[in-house]
Amino acid sequence: MALAGALHTPGAGAEVSPQRPGRRVPYLLLLPGTLWLLVFFALPIVVLFSTSLMVPVPGGEIGEYAPGLRFANYTEALAQYWPQFLRSFGYGLTATVLALAIGYPLAYVIAVRARGRPLLQQVMLLMVIAPFFVSFILRTLAWRQILADESLVVTTLKAVSLLPDDARLTATPVAVIAGLTYNFLPFMTLPIYASLERLDLRLIEAGQDLYASAVGTFRRVTLPLSMPGVVAGTLLTFIPATGDYVNAALLGTSRTAMIGNVIDSRFFRVVDYPTAAALSFMLMGTIVVLVALYVRRAGTEDLV
Amino acid sequence: MTAGEVAAGGVAAARVEPPVRRRRRFALGDYLLPAFAALAFVYLFVPIAYTFVFSFNDSGKSNLVWQGFTLDNWANPCGAPGVCGAVVNSIQIGLIATVAATAMGTLIAVALVRYRFRFRSTMNLLIFLPMATPEVVLGASLLAQFLNFRVNPGFWTIVIAHTMFCISFVVVTVKARVASLDPRLEEAAADLYASPVQAFWRVTFPLLLPGIAAAAMLAFALSFDDFIITNFNSGNTDTFPKFVYVSATRGIPAQANVIGSAMFLLALGVVVLGRVLSRRRRAA
């Protein structure tokens, strides 16, 4: 320790450590990755913004646009697609809340109840990430078949009268939200597990010793200490769930279309790039604002 | 699973669970929570089981209704037109993107933890933003860029896109490992007249290797499973997820279930083997 300290004193460090003169080293290390992100992430966002303001070429072909500053693209896109826009955030939020309701107890069982039994913990963690090993699209399609009108689940539910005879599960908001919740549940569970895993159980016991109720101990001790995990998990669920269009496309109908579905079809079927770009930009902007508000509210700013 | 492990588990249990635990009061919760967790696991496993079971379906063209058990699909996984080409594309794209993203991401992670430099917080933001941007926006913006520069989407644009979104995940994963390294090890190497390059390859890199391997596996998994960004930037090139999505309208072939199930078993095997090996090494 003393030796390491000595190395950092200016005089000694300069002659002993040959690394120090390389002031350019960090920049060289950063260069390739930074360039890649600038060219293929940052610049495209700028291009997307300029695309969102383009104007159609008069008398041009379909899909031909010229650079412009047409801010009306935004208001028109919003006027036409506000239901899908609101629906995306509604579905995303509902799926996030549901995933939290399922994922928190699950993480608690793995991290706290199973503590001291490493093998059991490992197996349960593996079971949480296991869905990742089957393709995302295949899993969502599996749900479509499982919830299909003539499937075992639906016929059984109808036979025991849990579901009215004319009801269906696919092509409903329920199916889309269930699919979103399912697909992002591991993203919710793992960060909460990581937080709870570091939780000192003696703090819970201290709460009980001081005559706090189980609920009181949870609310005052466990929950605040697991907040970083909750914040990370909700963000990792909310952001992809809101922007998703696979679940809505495979499990829903046009009445459950989300903003991702609109962006996709504007791009590929209608070649209406400016509207697609404007919608993408509004989606990103709204998410950034919501996330910033949420992170400030939740009080954990050392996420990055 | 060796005797040593069991003993280690026992010691850990004895250490973290002092006798005070007897006094826990909410007996109902003792059963309620594990039961809830069991239900959650069932929820997580239903589609996996479905995919697996229907890989044995004697289905003919569309794999929607159970029509009897067969091993034909497993015997002939390339039986459906286009499915193996798509898998090969996915594997190639995954490997190239993983190597590129892991190399660039590791360098950034080392720089972020080990060096002081200007634009540090800007750099952190540049790493964080791609992870916080919805995939539709990443896909749409990159496609807008390619169209703008008259680049035809295809195999290489998918590689570029995958490399882009994997870099951030690599940085985050490797950063954790770099931060846990003792910088004095590198200083010791320098004291022993190792050049910075030698110190990196002989000391830092071997110590970082587990973190780099984890990051590479994550990158490959993300790339292999990505659909949304791929769909925007793929042109006529098929990847496995895209193949499944496109064929969904007319019913996916059972071969897709076979490949999905095989990937599941393979990944499970790799993870379990990795855990067992690292435990054995630790125990030794």
C-alpha cells in the first residue's frame, strides 16, 4: 500500500511508471468504439431528426422526399396516431407494474429465502434466464398458440366457466400485455435479485427486534435498500416494452396496435419516412423525459 | 455438488443465518412466497415447454395442432425451406458482431475505469443512451441513415447494427470486472520493467478474461435473438428470428421449434458446464 502510494507521488511516478507519459492512451482505447457509436448511433439519430422534417417532392415518386423543415409532420403524426401512442405507454406501464408484482417476490425468494443454499439459488437463477435461450419470437408465437381459440387452455377455461363461451384470449389487449409482461420479466427480476442479494438480513431482524411489523420492516428497510434494483428493473422493462411491436403484431389486432407497429408499417408498407421518423423521435423524447423524471423521483442517479 | 461444496454451503448457511431467525413471525408468508415463486416459474416455462413439445409434432405444413409424435423433425432439422440458411446467417452475424463489439467495448471499459480523461461523463452518456433507446428507434434511425447514404441493407448492415447495440452491453459487463481488479498488479508489472503493452497482455488481459468471456456470450445471445433492429436493416437477408416472424403468418414449420429447442439445450448445457467448471476450480 505504501509502495503504491509512493508510485503516485509526482516525482517518483514519472520515472518509475512508464504508463504515465502516455496521455494519449485513453483516447486511443476509446477511439474505435466511440467512432462506431458516433457513426452508427449518434449520427443516425441526427439523420432521423432531419428525416422527420422532410417534405414530399412535388410530382415525385412515392417514397421520395426532400430535406426541409416541415414541423407539421409532428403535429399531423400525433393527430393521426395519438391513440397508438397513448396505448403504447399504457401497455408498457401496465406490463412494467405486472412484471414488478411478479418479479419482486420471485427475486426475494431467490435472494433472501434461498440464501445459504447456493445450489438452489443457482438453479433458480438459471430458470429465470432460461427463457432467453429460446428465441423471443418463438416464445411469443408459443403464447399465441397456447391462447388460441381452439387451444387446450381456452377450451378448459370455457368448460369450467371461468371464461364466457364467446370470449377469446388472443387478439385482445390482455394477450398483448401478458406477452409483454412475460417477455420482459427476467429483465425485471435479475436487477432486483442483484440488489436483494447484497441485503444484510440482520437489518430485517433489527427491524423485527424493534417491533416493526412485517409490512413495516419491508416498507422501511427491505424496499428502500432494493430501490436501485427496482429502478434498473423497471427501466429495463418499461423502455423495451413501450417500443415493442412484436407482441402487438403476433398477439393482438389492429385495435391493439402500438406505436412500434405504426412506425414499422409507415417505414415499410407506406414508405412514409417523415411520419415514421417523427413518431420515432416523439417516442424517444417522451421516454427520455419520463425516465429522467422517474430516476430523479426514485433518487438513484448513479445508474450509469 | 462435491462434498466440499456441500460443506461450503453449510458453512455459508451457518454464517448468514444466526439463531435469531427462529423469531420470525409471519408464518403464512413462509409458504405463500415460495408457492408464488413456483407459479412464476411455471409462467416462465410454459412457452418453452410448448416449443419443445411441438418440435415432436407430426405436423406436415403448419405446426398449429397436435397431430402425433414423430422424430422426423429432429432427424431432418433443415427440412423446411430456408430455415438452415437463416440459422447460418444468424450464427455468422452473431460471431462477427460479437468479436467486433467485444474488442471495442473492452477497450472502452479499460479506458473508463483506469484512466482520467476529459469528456468522461459524455462518454458514459454515449454508452448508456443506446441501451435506453427503444429498438424501433435504433432500427429506424440506422435505416434512415443507410437510405440517406444509398447503402442497400443486407448481411453487412445487420452486422453493423448488431455491433452497435452490443458495444454498450460489453462495456457495462467488462467495466464491472475491471473495477474489481487491483491496479497494483499492473504497477508491479511496470516495476518489473514490463512495457504497458506487455503488462496489458500478460497481467491485465488474463485477469479480465472471465469478464470478457461473459460479455462476449451476452453479445452473441443479444445478436442471435434480435429481431426488431434486424428487421429494419436486413433487406432480403434472413436471420433465424426474422425467418420465424415472417413464416408466422402461414404457420411456422416444426423445424423452427427443433432449432429453438436445440439452441435452448445447447445454451443450458454451456451455462451449466461453465458453472460446474468454475466451482470445481474454486474448490480446488
